[in-house]
Amino acid sequence: MTDTFYRCGCNPFAQTGRSKLQNKRALLNQKIIKQMRMRAGAENLLKATSNNKVREQVVLELSYVNSDLQLLMEELEGLNSSVEVYQDVQETSSIPLIPLGLKETKDVDFSVALKDFILEHYSEDGSNFQDEIDDLMDLRQACRTPSRNPSGIDLLANYFSQLGFLETRFFSPTRQIGIFFTWYDSFTGVPVCQQNISLEKASILFNMAALYSQIGTRANRQTQAGLEDAITAFQKSAGVLHYLKETFTHTPSYDMSPAMLSMLIRLMLAQAQECLFEQITLPGIRNEFFSLLRIAQEAAKVGETYSEVHQSMIQTPIKNNVPFFWTTMSELKTNHYNSLAHYFVSTALLDHQLTPSDDEDKQEKALSQVYDAMPEGRSPLDILKDKAERRRIGKAHLQRSIMGHEEAIRTHSRCRHLQKLDILSDILQAGLKRSITKFEQNDKEDEFTDYMLAPDIICKSEMDELLLTIPAATKVKVKDLFQQLGPLSVFSAKQRWSAPRTIRLRLQDRDLGFTLKGDAPVQIQSLDPLCPAAAKGLKEGDYLVAVGDTECKWLGVSDVMKLLKDVDEEGVDIRVVSMLDSSSQPMPTKSATYGGLPKTYSMICLAHDEDDKKSHKVAKKPSFLSWGLKNKQKSGSTLSLPSADYNGPWNRPCPTYRNSYNESALY
């Protein structure tokens, strides 16, 4: 098997650290849904029975199920805390960054539903579009394991753009075609199943943002170019999340709720700010007054952004779903970078005395911009000229630096996943040791101890605000796979059409009896009601879709007239369609999500287990990521509605689930 087989997605069988995590995530999702089915069944039985003995047994079993479910949730949290496998392999001295994990999904078979819709709605043979349907399914399959580079982003963007065409072609606002999309929450593993294609589009956008975050995490942060790549990637991740939040406002999955997305946007921008700080300090920090103050304010900016992230993480209901590792990491970085800011200010005050050759006005202005209010009301110039006061304020900053580092170390010890990051422990210990050493060097035994609290440092960055960037990948132009059906502005799911009618055209006094108008496809206008074509059923406003054996859906007036100008006495056959009134179409039934809405067939893809699959014959799908290889086998849809006379496992009542996983306050 050649490498070109996997040219649009990662080899799903490659045993990389990232692929192993995704495989574990997929297995955990299946175990979680199994436990949720068991819990739903036990709860339904508890409501239905009045037998005390049975109720006691059910309550006992329910406690076991809830315990197993909690353990699975903790295991999933552990996967979201496994950040080390996403870091650059050369990374040895940087604090790890947090990537987003990709959402997992179930297979979708478009074949039967799309071919049926093409036959019913567009009156064309759906089997003629088997290659296009195979391409679509291969593309979706490849999107499940995108490569962690720009090619992976392009792959997701390509499919996202195709979904726009697919929605207009096949997803009518007044009916559903029986295609079910199932996606698992990235944090809780809870599945959501809908017939609404918006769930598919939103999930692809989420994975695009997750992939950008993984690219940023993987960048080599020991080089200027690598840090620049990381900053750009995190900005683009925040931009995609912002676009998702503004475009899809009612997504039923917690990881895509407005509150969660707002927190994730802050997290991505905070990590971009952290990489900017590392980029500024990478060449080294000059032990010079103005340079130290500038670096201190940069560090304070990083601390402030992580403080905002931490505050959003501890709010209800986000704190119930975000991994504890994330919360403690954001709190740790808040303390760490604030401590660095105090250390650099103290170094500027303690190591650099004002000399006659120094620019007093410039130093006074620089120091005044560090504080909102000067310590104890002293003027900046007074502090700069008073050596004892400089040492007193500098030591106060060192005390806050030491306390901050100690708090960061305590936070590190509270989380078992943080304790696994040896490099993080080394960095925190080194920062604390440096601050203590600096304090001891400037502490005199005979000096009166003045317990002054150093003021907060105003945060300021070279880039005043790292803005999110909405990447062009969200609007990439692609070729419509189903363009053979005709121009999308006319031949769409929201329009209704008559079946194509074949009409024999003959000239009468060298006149066809009508004129043509419009762009492709052309319309009949100025029809003579007495001409032969009108007598055979041609109507004003009909769309001309073929002349003889030539398809005309994409031809303009001049091209169609060239085909009609050589009509002889025998005439020529044309095919036309009429647009019908779509107001009489029935309204759709409500699509169910997995969280507790009414049961519909959107649950059927979740209501079977492995035993059911053995009894329900399904055509074998191509290998993982067979993008570009045609699946010539015509398979029945695994998600098609069951027939009325089928008594297999599909006809079992669909389970319902508690609303504990459906926070309406999020939406």
C-alpha cells in the first residue's frame, strides 16, 4: 500500500502518541454511551416498577453504573490533560501549552439518502452520482484524522466548504432526508445526534480550531520562527472559535456552547500572549533599567490574560466540564508570570542606581508607567533618587515574587497530571530559588524590617492587544461535487420541480414560437400560445435543461441558441422543467439531540450495540481514509429508517436520557 493512500489524512494505524490518544478517546466515547444507555434503562425501570425488591436491586445497579460512568469521565479528563504528547519533541525548557482534542464522530453513509433525494427531487438517476457520493464520504472519513500541519487545515476547510454546497443542494428547510450526524463532546464524551447539517459544520469548525491549537503547541519555541508560527496558530484558533460562536448560536454540545467557546477563545489568546513573551525574551534579557521594566510589564500582561482564563474556567457550568488540569494550569501560570513581573521590577530598582549621566526624565516617566499609584504617594523621581527607598520597594516586589512562586508550586502539587510534567516543576523551582537568592543578597541583618506590600504592576505589551484572526480557510473556494445537477442558485433543495418533460420542437415559418432569457439555465419567455411547442405542453417560465443529448443547465442564451439554430424540418427534442409552489410542503418534525428532547429516528444510530450490527447486514465500508479511492460498491445506508415489517433490534424503543447533560443555561 502506497503513501498516496493517506495523502488527505493521517494513517489511522500509525502508532503515534497523538493517534493513540484519539483511539483511546474513541473507545472511551463508546464505553460512556453504553453506560448511559444502562443508566437510562435502570431509571426507566425504577419509574415503572412498584415492587420494592426490584426497586432495591435497580438502585444498587444504578449506583454501580454511575460509579463506572464517573470513572470513565475521569479517564477522559486524563486524556484532555495529556498535553506532553502534543509538545515539540525538541522542547526542553518551556512551560507546556494546552491543545484542544479533536471531536470524535461516527461514520455517515450518504449513499442511499442522497441517491433517493436526487431521484425524487431532481428527477435524475442517483446512481449516476455514485462517484461524487464516494468522494464526499472519503473526504469526510479523511477529516476524522487530519494531519497536524497546514494540509490538515486545508482538508477540513475543503470539507467545510463542501458542506455549504451539500446543505443547499440536499437539506431542505421543510423536510429531512434521513442522514444522521453523531458527534461526541470533546470534554464529556456525551454524544449528540441530529439530522441538522449545522451540527456537522459546527463540529468541523471546532476541529479546525483544535488542529490550529495543536499546530501552535507543536511549534519549536526555541526559535523566533517557531514562536511566530505558534502565535499565528493560536490567533487563528481563537478566530475560528469566534466564528463558530457567532455563526452557530444553538449548538447542542457543551464544548460548543457560547460560554465554553468564550473561555476557549481566551485560552488561545492567552497562549498566544505567552508565546509573544517568550519571543521577546528569547534573545536574552538585558540587565538594563528600561529593558527590565518593559519585560516586567510584558510578564504582567501574560499573568493578566491567564487570570481572565482562570476566572472563566471556575464559573458554573464551565467548571463542571473543564479538566481540573486546565484550571490549575491557568492558575499556576497566573502566579508564575505575575511573580516574574515583580522580580524584574525589583531587579530594575535594586541593581540600577540613578547616576548623573542617566536621563532623569526618561527614567521617571518609565517608572511612573509601571504603577497605577506610586507606593505610599511618593513621586517617581523621589524613589529613583533615594537609594534606601529603592531597596525597600525592590525588596517588597521580591517578597511578592517569592509568595507568587510558592503559590504556583502549591498549585502544581494539587494536580496529579501537573506533577507528571517534570520540566514545569524545574521551571517553578528555579524561579523561586532566583527570587530568594536576590532577596538574601539585598537583606541586611541590621536593617529595620518594613513589611511594605508592593503595588500591582500595570500590564503592557508591545502588541497592545493580540487579536484573534479569522483564517481564510473558513471560506476556501472548492468545486461543488454535485455541480452536474445545475447552478446552485436555481437547482437547490428549497425549490420544487416538476419531472422533466420532453417536447418536440419544430420551426413554424422559421420561428420557434418563444424567446429565451436569463443566465444559465435559460428560461422560456414570450411564448406564443398557438405555437406547436405550447400545444405540446411548453409553458412560460419553464427552464430548458437539455437540447437533444446536450445538457444545457450550465449554458447561457447564446450557447443554447447555437444548438437551436440548426433545427431542421424533423425538429429536435428539448427537455424542460417547471418550478412548483413550495409552500405546500409539510413542515419537518423536530430533530432530537442526545440530551433529553423527544425521541425520534435521530436516536437510531445510537440505539444498537455490536450484537445488533451482526444481525443487521451492512455493506462493508472502505478502509479508513480512502479519500481518492472510489468505493464502487453500492451500499445500503446504515442510518436509513427501518421498514414497518422489520422486527429486528432497530424496532426496540429508543432510550431516553436524563437532562443532567443538557444545561439549557448555556444556550
